[in-house]
Amino acid sequence: MSGGGHYFVYIMASRKNGTLYTGVTNNLFKRAAEHKSALNTFSFVAKYKVHRLVYYEIYTDVLAAIKREKRLKHWNRAWKLRLIEQVNPNWYDLIEHPEALRPFVEFNKV
């Protein structure tokens, strides 16, 4: 899932109910691979082993995606956990198990 005018707001986790990381990218597979490789050993992702893609939303407007990412970053933890469990109740890594994601509408708030 990359480019083509699509942007992804995503949540990575260390494990079920573990440490969460929220981000935005235009290439979800590449970004997830970067998280998994944790090249920067001093990064948040490496320190907390945040390597499992558990949630994402698709946007066609980069500004809407950035706005959504900022909103999610300010959400409390319980809201984020509920959001993840609505579409991925077993907390599968969606890169390894894309079929595990329950269908949802494309988020494109313009």
C-alpha cells in the first residue's frame, strides 16, 4: 500500500494492549518495515519494540491525514484501544495478516 495519492494514518503496537505509536505516511508497507527494522536503536520504536501494525485509515487528502494523526495523538489511551479493537479485535499484525482487518469505509474528510 503505497503512493498513488493515498495517505495512511496508522497505529503500531508492541503487543496487545502494549505501547502504541501513531503516525502518518504515504507508503504503509515501507513505513511498517522501517518500524520493524528499528535501525535507530535510540528511537521510541526500538526502545519499546513497537513493530506490529494494528490499525490504519486511508486518506486521499494529505492535510486531512495529518489532521487526523494529530487528533489521534491527543486521544486518551482507552479511546485508541477501542478504535483498534473495533477493526482488529485480535491485534493481528496487519502487514502479516491483512485479511484480519474488518472492513471500514475510506476516511477522506475534505
